[in-house]
Amino acid sequence: MVGGVGVVAQTELAQTLAQSGSSELGSYLPLVFLLALGALFAGVSATLGALVGPKRYNKAKLEAYECGIEPSPQPVVGGGRVPVAYYLTAMLFILFDIEMVFLYPFAVTADALGVFGLVEIVLFIATVGFAYAYVWRRGGLDWN
Amino acid sequence: MLALQPPTQAPIGAPEIEYSAILPILILLGAACAGVLVEAFVSKANRWAAQVTLSLLAIVAAGASFIFYVTDAPPQRGLTTLYRTIAVDRPALFLWGTLLALGLGAVLLIADRTVERGGAFVATAGIRPGTVQDRVQAQSGGMQTEVFPLTLFALSGMMIFCAANDLLTMFIALEVLSLPLYLMCGLARRRRLISQEAAVKYFLLGAFASAFFLYGLALLYGYAGSVKLADIANAAAGSAASDTLLFGGFGLLVVGLLFKASVGPFHAWTPDVYQGAPTPITAFMAACTKVAAFGGILRVLTVGFESTSWEWRGVLWVVAIASMVIGAVLGLTQTDVKRMLAYSSIAHAGFLLVGAIALGQEGLSGTLFYLLTYGFTTLAAFGVVSLVRDSAGEATHLSKWAGLAKRSPVLAAVFTFLLLAMAGIPLTSGFIGKFVVFQAGIQEGMTPLVVIALIASAVAAFFYLRVIVLMYFSDPAPDGPSVTVPGMFTTVAITLGVLVTLVLGLVPAFALDWASTGTFAF
Amino acid sequence: MTPTYYLLLSALLFTIGAVGVLVRRNAIVVFMCVELMLNAVNLTLVTFARINGSLDGQVMAFFVMVVAAAEVVVGLAIIMSIFRTRRTASVDDANLLKY
Amino acid sequence: MNTVPAPMAAGTSGSGAAFLLALLLLPLLGGIVVAFMKDDRMAKVTALTVSLIELVLVVPAWIAFVPNGSRIQLALSADWIPSFGVHFSLGIDGIALTMIALIGILTPIVIGGSWADKLPEGRGAAGFYSLLLVMQTGMVGVFAATDVFLFYVFFEAVLVPMYFLVGRFGGPRRQYAAMKFFLYSLLGGLVMLASVIGLFVVSKDYNGGVGTLDWQTLSNVMDQAPLSTQIWLFLGFFVAFAIKAPLVPLHTWLPDATAEAPIGTGVLLVGVLDKIGTFGFLRYCLPLFPAASKELAPLVLILSVLGLLYGAILATGQNDMKRLMAYISIAHFGFIGLGIFAFSTQSIAGSALYMVNHGLATGMLFLVVGMVIARGDSRLISDYGGLSKVTPLLAGLFLFGGLAALSLPGTNSFVSEFLVLVGSYPNAPVYAILGAVGMILAAAYVLWAYQRVFQGPVRGNALVSVAGGPGTATDPAKVGIKDLGVREKVVLAPLVILIIFLGFYPAPVLDVLQPTVDATLQSVGLADPVGGK
Amino acid sequence: MTRAELLADDPIWLILLKVLFIFLFALLTAMITVWAERRLIGRMQNRPGPNRVGPFGLLQPIADAIKMPFKEEVIPRTADKVTYRLAPVLALAPTLIGLSVMPFGGQVSIFGEQTVLQLVDLPVGVLVVLAASSVGVYGIVLAGWSSGTPYPLLGGLRSAAQVISYEIAMGLAIVAVILQTHSLSLGDIVDGQHGLWFGLSLFPAFIIYIIAMVGETNRAPFDLPEGESELVAGFHTEYSSMKFVIFYIAEYINMIVVSAMGATLFLGGYKAPWGIDQINNGYFNTGWWPMLWFIGKIGLALFFFIWIRGTLPRYRYDQFMKLGWKFLVPISLVFIVALTVVNVADQMTVTGWLIIGGFAVLLLIALVMMIPDRRDPRYGRVPMSGGSFPVPPIDLQIPSKPRRTKQARSRAGRRQTVAAGAKEGDDGVS
């Protein structure tokens, strides 16, 4: 059912593209082709390995790889513990990524905006800078 | 799309900004940023002092600039600034004044370190509750001083929220006020599990509600092609576009707003969060968020949707009734003071909504006045709650309040006065507040709603009375809590709340005049 | 091209998100459902921006993204803290606060 | 000379207004001072002094009042909340004057009567007397307010001290009683609030677009309001007043509150506080909503007569002396209601007079009952017997009070009850006859109670335990209780004198009341004596 | 006709042709790079490198490609099977996207069809590249997580943390370029580099980009997720056979993408190097020539990758993160502001200068404050021990035995009468 809807949508998309070449979405179509090709290649190769490769059962193979020592039972999926520092990095990334998201449109229109844009962006960067200084001083950027 | 714009377009100029009008907000935001820097660069030992000084100075400075602006005869109709996104009109100014005063009280409560050694906030929130480190830090005198900049951010968000003239600004302000609150809820020094749980609940439900608000915004944008309230009003007055978008958008938008104001069926978070959050934060939330949220509701309803009020008023009737009934009836069964006050706040939200949907000049001024009175009363009430303590921290269970009048007659008297104010007994501000709001309601032909509201307030009075009964007429429990002698900060905050409650009950005329001097500008 | 499809899609996504918030029990999943709702809104905004032929909707989408990011940061911090204590992110287990 | 033309301009005041203001503020100040006293005796003395000064202040007010002058006298008005047309306006008419005088008389008596009361453990006398005085301010305020808003404020404000008086100093079930009292009154009050607000909103239509809550203005314009509006507003006020002056279906709080309240508080409760309800009928329901009053009069009459009979019947079988007082009061309020809504000069004058007389007679009886209870340590009639042999004076005074309550000719109540019956017969003959039946029942319950307590063999737990064993105490000399002491005599004496004096010479009070009664009747639009439906 | 119009006119067969070309280009270059890396590293380390299969071992990658499918595929018991299989696809597929927006050259005629050597020239080309690389992170994280074992999980997390950290720096470096070109379209960016390449005119941004590009691709010296000594092979420890190969290819295609990106942004893209473009009125900038320059520049960048791998030792993780967050990010931000100031200097107003001045002062203050002070870093920290298991402090030092003073000894002596075991504490040193 879902697939059907998808097909319909795609046909329509293609029709639309055929009608208006200058449509913004139309220019993404080659990109979709490339993505599909890449995915196809990756998918096929991955399946290929599973199909062609030999199968020799050995219980030890199925255990986690821990350099040969007996793996300590430790649930990773579900209850696994992840060091907090990674969350911190993730959060920092989100913040700065968003900062970037604003810098790009600014960069594109920087000349049109002139001094006003400059002042705005300085204020913007300064604001993020406060948070940045806070994180820095509080050891958010330190890894042990 | 942005990239497609030819770079040769005309330079985009800076917007006209009426700095003197929005100076209070700018001061608060600046101070909040400075607070972040203080956190970064001031040594731990000095942080508390620095933050308290900074926060108090900022609020006082903002208040001073506010007073300066108001006394300097601003335009009677109000003005809009920053590309018409912020409207500095009379209602906004009234709410700003209210928020600044309430914020001052809340910051004082937050800053207090005498009631609980080291303040009501955890020293390091990152430490897991129940571990050895946690026990160590419970004894320490430290405090997560980030609370202060967070408070300032939230406060400035609230101020923007009630002055926002377009939905997007309103949404941003909504988040600026909410996000710090989510965090602050989870910072209680004692009972940290409950506190964290409150934070999670508040956050999840809050984010859920803001998604609703946002979807409403998007639909209205689709309807009117703009998110400016005035444009939406124009479009609603004469547009061929589908009403589905308009009313769908309106409904979703209002759900988000009502959630923030903890109205009626959208109140699910309120009791839990009020109970779990550190009491000063509860005070801040209960007082200031309510003011800001209803400020926003008033503006949206009045400016954006007055012309369609026939269509939606019935729905909000039901919401108001639901809120009053839920607050009043469920409040009866509560055994925890903070939860009880939470349900009381839900009931009050229903009363406020009566004024808000009355629209018009009287509804506006009545609701504004009610917000003023309720804010101060509830601020002081939570301040009092924070004083009643036993070995495990605050003794919020009602059974522990038995016979409190004997232990501390002054505290019991103050709390009784505040409860009577909430019940709407004359000679307190609560009565005048109810009077003006209900007057507006009847004026608009909503007599049945007002009668229901009055009955609900009678029911609500029952649970206020229960506390009074407990405090005065019961014999104190042998292992009951002690009443901490509050430090200067808490004393000032409570005194402020009580005084305002009393003064507005006796001579409300001046505040009523302020509240009714003007309407929304857009 | 009829933008109605995009509106329907975004409405569908929003609904999925909303239902997810209501029925799912894991705080993280609930939270992700909220994010889904926000992104559905973004889609709506951008579609309307195209219908209306103005850039406002796209700019708004930017703001929504920022807010979503801020929410992620705050929310993750809060959920993390409770998760580290309880070893579970189920909202059903968060039951200390009851009527 | 003291008249002020209506509507009053803000800030005006008659020369006698100062007395009124003093009457209002003195007890409040006294109450605040008393509240901070550590020493019980000191608190009592101060409270008594304040209440006596208050009583003295009533005299010039009475003198300043000109019976045939304008309706509201000693007026005083100041802006309070301009945006709602609310003024701080005081002023009195004849009825209010007599009620204020009654308060002035009863308060010192109550203080004297409570002098030796044992308060619940750990509760100081300062609080009790302070609350008593604060309540006095509230009560004076209720009667003196000429602004509906101000009236409402006092109406509700009185609840708070009363609530604490009952809940903090009352009997074993005081919490329940206090809560019940408060919630009933509050509910009524809030319903009335709806009407007050409605009144303000409606008045805009008839007062040139300006809303007002000034009583004089309202009473001039409100008769233009359509009947349906009037009925709704009337009902709001009526419910509140019917709860206050307990008309039958809304009366259940009174027996509880009376039974649990300390004696002194009980006297004020039934003697004065409940009069607010009947006063409200006269002052607000009738003049402001004349058409509705006429329309709904049968309903009120039915309720009144029901209350009259119901109170009397329940009083007859009552074993608890304090509850007995409550039911007697319910019966009497039925009478007053009957008188008011019978709409004739005599009946309304009788009711107004009855309000005073009931305060004196029931107050006296209540105090005597308190003295009995203080001696026998029980509220139950069945715990007593033969007391007249031990305490003849007490028995005599009980009988005297009881006879006053059942309106024996020669006592003050007789005059008023007679006026009510005579006045209401032409307009509402059936109700008047039923009222007369109530009178007969009154004789039954009073005398029966007297008989059980004071006649027969000496009984009573407290008495016997003192005397040394059940059934042994037949010799009065051996019973360890005494007859009335000096303090008790002093407390009761003024009441006895007043009851007898007004029984034979009610003219001074009636003269004051009559013009007000006429004015009230005129505002309903009924010419005397013919009228009714 | 503009670039966009030319591209829009592409018939479907041409599009498919270009797609195929890019796909093959990516795969082939990856294989060649693998070979070249092994050879070059070998030479740098004074060993031959692969030399058995084909001349100079040229066929080695092909041999490997044939060999790998026939290896057994082992999936750990604890793995989340669906995600485990999906992860490689997620890692590889998006990498190709990056290449789709790269301009390989200018206008040419293919089978009579006028077109541009570029698959699509999106107005948001730069964002597409960044987005594709972000999506690639999912592959890494999911691979690590779905393996269900500790090493891959940690490796995946590290890798993700690393990629996203350096993505910030990279993105900020690119902002500097966009400030000059006012367009996010890569074609416009190439066109914008008249004369001086951005690599020179925006030198700091270029340096930041180079460092970030290495970090972004998890390559040495920043190959921390795969630090054999710590985490075996990082996120793909549990992957074998073709699935492993896919990750491998993905990594190399990623290198190609960032190299191509770097070439486009900073090295003049497909334009001929300075000097050659002067020859014959810019003849070498027409026709198919630009493709040569472009591929050459990519090759140069790839060589650089290999070179530093052979040269530099691996970074420590904390140093690496520090470099990214505490050095590259602030420098980029300051550079952006400085660049903007220069760009609008002619229209600057007094207020503008004041604000910039204020900003500079703030910056200076912040810099001064950022100097770590010498206080005890453990100040105010709650002791770590006491949890579920004891954790010794990180900088654990065994305290040297304090020399006993006379007084202490006499006290100890007195105590001897009470505590019998006290004598055993004496080690006879004093």
C-alpha cells in the first residue's frame, strides 16, 4: 500500500519534472539517480558477500570480538552505557551546527546587508560566544 | 531559494528600533548573557554573590528603565517596533511591570540560602541521585548558580511573549521562557528524583504543546500568508481562503497557549511539575508563567481573532468550565500543599480565561488586573511553603501542617491571608480580581459561565479552608515540621507578595486604572 | 504540482508524531516524536511559503530548526539525567508524582 | 440637618458621619491592639472597655439620627474604585441604626458573659476577644454600608472572624461546624457576587451608561429593569440572605454552628449576624428589585412559614440546649421573613422590630443556657433536672428569657410578633394563621425545656459528682454549685431591663423604624395598608 | 546560456551517463587510491608495498575485490540484525551524493549535446555536500551500535563525535568562501575564483579546511576511532567480508569528496593552475581540459592525505578534540568576522566600528580569561569513589612515606603501649 502511494507520487513527480524543467525539484532528480545507484551497489555487494561467502559455524565466532579473551557479558544494545561526554559533544554539535545554518544565509547576502549585517552577525556570534566560553571554562570541551 | 536571490538586490537596511521602549528586555537579556559569562569566569566561591548581585541589579535596572519609559509619556496607542514584531502598548507595559516585580520576588526566593543551607538548588545537577557523591553534595553549601541566568532568560522570554505581535516572535519567546524552566525544574537539592521526573514531564509535555502551537502557526501562515496577528485578523475579516486553515490553526495555536497557562484539560503537567520543582522555581513558574501566558492569550485572542469570536467562544467556554471544575474538584482530594496550589492555579486559569474570552476593554483590563493579583499572591504562598521544613526538606504533606498556627502564628496568619485571597474573600486582592474579571464576563453576556465560575470558586474555597482548619484548629503533630526563620531575601519576597495582595485588596483603584488605560497596538 | 500533497504529508507526519507521543512509553522515543512533529511543521511552512510565493515560511523553518535544536539539547540533558538514575527511559516508570 | 441629597457626591459627609466612622473603626483598632496582648486579663479588660466605648458612641449617633429625615443619614462617601463606580459610602437608616445599637448593646454583654469561659487548651483569650471586636467592625460595616460593593465586602469579611471564633474556640466538632458555616455563607456570598456584578452591569442601561453600585442611585433606577432581569438578580441576593437568615432548606449550618460555637459567639451569631439576612431583604431585595420581590413573595412566604413550623417542631423535641436555641432562632426568622414579605406597614415594622427583640430575647436565653452549661458541663437537657431548687435565680431568668422568646405579652417580642401577625393577616391570611400555630408551638418547646431542666428531682452528672454519688443529692445545700454570681447578674441585668422596657414601651424604637419601613414599602410600590397581590 | 540552464536541458541519457561516470570515477579512484596509498606508504617506510599482482602491484585492489566476497561473513550474536545490514548502505550511498554537485569542468559538447561537466549545479551545492557527509555519520554510528559489542560501539561513538566536531570547523571554513562568492552553488564558487585562488586569499580558512577535512574523514593522524591499540578497528570491528569492503570504499570515497570539495573551494576547481591559464588566451580552461586539472587537484589532495599518514603520528583523542573545539572553531569565527569587516569596510559607520571594537575587546578579554589558571582542577569536585565500584583518581600518585619527625615518633612510641601492631609500621628507615 505504502509502496503504491510512493510509486504514484514518483510518477507524478516525473511528469511534473518533464513539464517544467526549471523546477527546483527537477534538478534534484539526477541526484536521486546517483543515490539509488550507490544504494543499489552497496546493497548488492553486501548481499553478495552473504550469498557467495562460505558458512562455517563456530560458536566463538558469534561472540563479541574482544581480542581473543572471553567476552564479558555486557548488554550494549538497550542498556549500554555511553559516556556522558559523547552526549555533550552531540549537544555542542547541534548548537554550532545551528549557528552555521545561520551563517550560511548571512554569508550569501552579506554584501546586501552591509554594515547592518555585520553588526547583526557580530552580535550573533558574540551570543554564541558566551555559551562557548561557558562550555570551555566548565570543561565541556575537555576529554579525559 | 536564498541562494537564488541575485546579490545585487537593494541593501537591506536595519529595522527601526525604539530602544527606549524595549530597553528592559535588552537589559535582562544582556544580564543573562553576562550571567553565563560569570558562570564561566568567576571562581566558584564568588559565583553566588556575583550572580545574585547581577540578577537583582539587572531587574532593578530594567525596572528603572521601564519606569522611566512609562513616566516619559509614551504614545497613548502604543507603538510597534522591530519590524512590527514587538508591540509596546499599554497592556504589554502593564504585563512587563508585573513580570518585573514578580521576577524580582522570584529571584529573591531563588537566591535565598538561609532557609536551606546552600539554597534550594542542587550543587551539581550532573551527579546521580542516591550515590555517595549525591549525599556528599547534599551536605555541601554549593548551588547550581546557573539558575540565575536561566531565570533572567526565562523572564525576558516572558516579557517578549506578552509583547509579541507576530506568532513567530511569540513562538521564539515561548521557547526562550520554557526551556530554562524545564531545566530549572530538575534542579531541586532535596527529593531529586521527583524533581528530575518533574523536569522530564514538563519538558515532554511542553515540547508537545509547542509543537501544537507551531503547527497552528504554520496553518495560519498558510491561511493569511503572514504570521502577524494583525494580518491574520485582516485575512479573517475578509478572505476567501478556507476556514479550515483558520480554525484548525487557531485551535492548535490555542492548545499550545492554554497548555502554557495550565488551563483546563491541558493541565496534566501542572500538579506534577509544581510539586516536583524546587519551590522557588514553582513560585516563579506559577506567578510569572501564568502572567506571560495569559498576556499572550489575550493578545492573540483580541488582536488576531476578535472578528471570529462567534465561532470559537463556545469552545473556550467549555475549556474555561473544564479548567475551573478540574481545578476545584481535584484540588479537594490533594494531600500535598504544592499539588493543592497547583490545582488552585488550574482553577484560577479557568477564571482568567473567563476574562480573556470576554475580549473588549473590560475583559482585557480585568484579566490584566487578575494576573497582577494572582501573581503576587501565589508568589508569596510558595514562599511560605518553602519555610515549613522538617529533616527531609520541605514538609509539603498537609498532615504535617497540622497545628502550625501554634508553632508559628505569624506564618500561619500570612498563609491564611494568602489562601483567603486565593479564595476571593473581600479585602484581599483576589476578591477584586474576581470581581473585575466576572464583571467583564457578565458584561459580555456570559452570565452562566460566571455563575459556574463562582460556584467553582466556592468549591475551591473548601480546600483552602481545609489548610486553614489544619493550621488553626488541629493539634500539632508531635514530630511535625519546624518553621524556618526566613532570611532577608525570602522575607522581602513574601512581604512583597503579601503587601501587594493587601494593598490591591484595599485600594485597587490605581492598579485598575493602569490596567485599563489602553488597548493593544498592532 | 499540487502542494496539497505536501500539506497532507506533513499533516500525516504531524499526526504520527502526536500519536507517538501519546502511545509510546520511552522518553527518548516520545521526544523524537515531538521532533517529528516539529519537522512536519517545517514541511508545512515551506510548502506554504511556496504557495504564497514568499520567503517568510522558509525563514520561519529556520527558526523552528533552531528551536528544535535547543529543545534537543535541553531535553537530552534532562532525559539523560533521569535515565542515569533510573536505568530506564520509560515514562511509565516515572511514577513518583501521582495524584 | 444631617441629610444629604441623593445621589451623594464623593467626599461629602454629614456632621454625624464621624460617629459612624468611629463606630466602624473603633472595634477594629481595639481588636488589633488586643490581638497583640500577652496577658489574658488585660485583653479582656481592654476588649470590654472598647466595647463599652462603642456602646457610648451609639448614643450620639442615635441622637443625631432624625427619624423623619431622609432615608440615609449620617452619610459619608469617598471614592474607592472609580472604574467600577464603587464608593466607600456609609450611612444608616432606621433599621440599620437599631441594629447597630443592638450590636453595641450585645457586644459588651457577650464579652462579660464569656469572661469566665474556659477556652480550648493553648488558645489565648487575646485571640478570642480580638476576633470578637474585629467581627463587631464587620457587623457594623454591613449595616452601615450604603454601597452594594462595600456591603458585599463586609458581608464576606464578617465570615472570617466568625469562622475562626467557631473553629478555634468552639466545641468538639468545631472544625466541621466552622467549615460548614463558612462554605454555606461563602457559597451564598458568591452567588450574591454574581448578582452584584450583574447589578453593576445592568445599571449601566438605566443610569446613563455609567455603571454604579451606589445604593441610593440603584434604588432610584433599578425599578426600570425588566422583570426577568430583576428576578435573576433578586435570586442571587436572596440565596445569600436566605442562607444568612436561615430560611428552611438552607438552614442546616446554623444548628451545627450554634451548637459548637462558644456561648458568646453563639449570641452574636444568632443575635446579630443572622440579621444580616433579614436586613438584606429589607435593604436590598425589596427596594432594588421591587417587581421581582412582588413576583416571588409567595415563594418566600412559603419558605418562611415552613421555617417557622419546622424550627418550632424541631425545637420541641430537641435535647441539646444549644441546638434548641438554633431551632428557636430558625422559627423566629421564619416570622421575620413572613413579616417582610407580607408587604404591609405593620408586618414590616414588626419584622424590623422583631430583629431587635429577637437579638435581646434569644441573646438573653442563650446566655442563661450558657450559664447552665457552665455549671453542669453538658449541653443535653436530659442531663439535668430540678435545678430550680439549687439555683432559683438562674431558673427564674431562664423562664423569663424563655417567655420573652415565646412572645408572652409584656415582653418585647410580643409587640413585634403581634405586629407581624396583624400586619400579614390581610395580605396573607393563611400564612398568618400558620404563624400563629408557630406561636403555640413556641410555648410548648420553651416550657417543656424549662420543665425538664429545672423541675423534678435534682439530676445531672456534674451536680451529682460534686454531691457524692448518684441520686444522693436531694438537699440543695449539699450540691456543689452556686446560683448566679455578681458578674452573671450584671451581664443579664441590662437584657432583662430592655426586654421589659421594650415590651411595654416600644415606641422609641418603632419611631425610628417606621419611616424607613414606609420608605421600603414605597419602593416596592405598595400603598399602605392595602396591597399584596 | 548559464550553467544551470545548460544542465536543465540535459536529456535523460546524458544524465544517466554522467551518473554512471561519477559512480565509476568514485569507485576507480578509490581503488587507485588504495593501491597508491599502500605503495606510497611503503616507499615512505622503506618497503616496497604491494608488488606481486600486476606491474607495481597495480592489480592488487582488483585482486582484493575478487577475494572479499568469498570470505565468510560473521554477524555477532548480539547484533541488531536489520540495522547491522543497513549500516553499510547508509555509509556508502550518501558519499556519492557529494560528488554529484562537483563541477568537473566547464562547457563541453557530448554527442552534440551542449552541457557542463557536472551532474547538477544546485543553488545549495555546498549544503548538499555537508548534508551528505552528515548522513554518512548515521552509517558509522549505527554500525557501531548495531554490532552489539563494546569496541564497535565506542569506536562508532568516537568516530561520530569526531566527524561532527570537525564538520563544524569545516562548515565555518566554507562560510569564509561563501562570503566572497555570495553563492552556495559550487559552479559559482569556481567562477568566483578569478586570478587568486581562495586557498591563498583565504589562507586561514584553507588551513582550517585541510585540518578539518582530515578529521572529518577519520584519517591519520586523526584515525582515532580505528586506533588499533585502543579500539581494534573501530566501528567496523564486527564487520567482515563485503560489508567491510563497503565501509572501506565509503571511507575512500569520502576522501575523494572532501578532496574534490577542497579543490573546488580553495584551489580554483577545474580551472587551470596559474600560469597555464594564461597560455593561448585561456585555451586550457576550455573543453575537456578542466577535467584534467580538477582530477589532478583531487589527486594532489589525495596524495596529501597519504603523505601525512605516512608522516605524522596519531593524535591523542583529547588533544584531537581540543584542537577542533578550542582552536579551529574560534579561529574560524574570528576569521569570518574579520573577513566581513574587510568586505564592508568602505560603508562602515561609526556605530559599526564601535560595535566591532567592542567585539574585539570582548574577544581579547575572553582570550585572556581562557588561559587556564593554575588552580587545582579537582577543586570543588565531588570524590569519584564511593559509587558502585572504587575508582582511583586519574593522577594517582603513591604518596611517599612521610619522614617521621621526632615528635611524631615519640607520640608513636607512647602509643606503642596501647597498640601492639604499631611496631610493624616502622620500616627501620628512620
